[in-house]
Amino acid sequence: MTDRAQPDRVAWFRKMVEIRLFEEKVQELFMSGTIQGTTHLCQGQEAVSVGAITAMREGDVQTNTYRGHGEALALGMTPETAFAELMGKTTGCSGGVGGSMHLIDSSKGNLGANAIVGAGLPIAVGAAVSFQVQGRANVALTFFGDGATNIGTFHEALNMAAVWKAPVVFIIANNLYGEYSPLMTTTPIADLARRADPYAFPGIVVDGQDVDMVHAATVDAVERARRGEGPTLLEMKTYRYRGHSRSDPAKYRPDGELDAWKGRDPIEILGAKLASEGVLSAADQAAIRQELQAGIDAAADRAAAAPYPTLEETERYVYA
């Protein structure tokens, strides 16, 4: 994990580009029938995944949502492993039986994604409390969408974390839509960070398109948790470029909204900073994209060539 004093922002740029290209490839593979089922893509939200994950250190853990490919890759899952899981192949992280909504690798601190809205919050609180019981100076992060802040589990998790001062950081990826419903039609407040107020711990609004701001805010929250001061709620203002899932054309969005958000693309924001600082030129950035695209294509090809699990292998994971 990256140290706060010396962040490797070139590595952040590479990882954000990798996530973007991975998601575009997933869409391509879905349209060709190579990936079946459903997918929930995170183009536009890469700064949230990378900025927050790089605030973690060895032994920390996280949970995330079904839109969690970005977190899995940011935590070190290889594109080939992720592609294989999405394709249902034995070389996937769950042996091909989990799919897009269940990317997991506990060895890297990834306690997994959840198809159920908000299900990762109590899991993260449980992990945080276990750190307290074991006397470990570790922290749990949990990523979830704006829609999850309207369900009971959200409030139960925040209340429990507050009472026990659990070392957990709650991260809302507020992309303005809960599935197909605009936030303003389901929620009476614009800043969801205010939902921490009744539980007496900090709620902070963060520019989710700026990876530097995401990282700094998450580091502050993580350090607070490590000091035993309890949880923080971070609201990352961000946007998903594609619809809710593979079957959603997102026609409910107002004209111009998508283009306006693409005008603050997280990869372009970081790229412009690195270029202006003389760290990474536009030509360097283009070369990185080309290199990573070749790697993504090759990873997808290798995953596609892997075998499917046998019936006997899949039966091992069925409880009756």
C-alpha cells in the first residue's frame, strides 16, 4: 500500500487507466457473449477506488458492492483473474462460480463484493470489531452507493460502529443514481455525509473525481480510526458513465449531464496534474494506455482459454 508521505501517483494513474480499460473490455466481452449474466461497470469512478484503497496498509480489509471491479483491481487482483471469474472459468478468484458481483481475495484484504445492497457494511463493522478484540491496529473500509444510505442496515452499521468506536471507514460512492432513480427523488438531503451527524462522528464531502483529494481524505479517516477515535463517513461525489447494469441505456439522465461529468474525468484530472508537474507527459500517458490495453487484451484471451469448472467442482459450493 502507498505511504502518505511519498504517494506513487504515476502508479495511481496506471491503475486508474487499467480499471477503465478493464471495464471497457468487460462491456465488449459481454456484447460478444463471452461474459454472460450481468455486469455493473464503474467507468468514471476510478479515483474513488484507487484513492481510497491506496490509503490502506497491510492487514487492513475492505468490502464493496456489485460495482466493485475497481476495488478488486486496486487491491491487486490481476485482470486475468477477474476476467476469468466473470467468464465462469476455474482460474477466476472464486473458481468461476461467483461471477461479476463476487470478486474476492481475502489474502489481499478483499473480503468481497455483495450483490445485496448494503450487505458489506455490517461485514466491515464486524471485521473492525474483530481488530479491536484482537488488539490489532487495522482498519476496515466499506464502499457502497448512495442508494444504500436509505436502507436499515446502513443506519444499524453506523450506530453500532459509533457506539463501539469501531475502526471502520464508510465510503459512499455517490454517483447520483440508485439504480434508475435520481438521488433527489429518493433522498431529502443533497449531502449524504450529513447522515453521520446523528451518530456523532465525522461526515465529510469529498470530490470523488480527484484522486489526490480522495486519498488524503481517506488517509485522515483511516488514521483517526487507528488512533481509536472511531468511524468516519466519507461521501465521494462521483458519477458512473454507463447505466446501472448492462441492460440499462440510462435514458433517464438529463441531456448534457454525462458530458458535463466527463469534463471532469478522474483520469484526465490526474493526467493533467502529472503533465503540468513534469512527471508524466501526454506522450508518456498515451504510451501507458497503449501498454495497458495490450495487457488487458492478452489477459482476456488467457482467461477465455481457461477451462470451465466441472459439475462436481461447482457442487462443492452449494449448500442444501
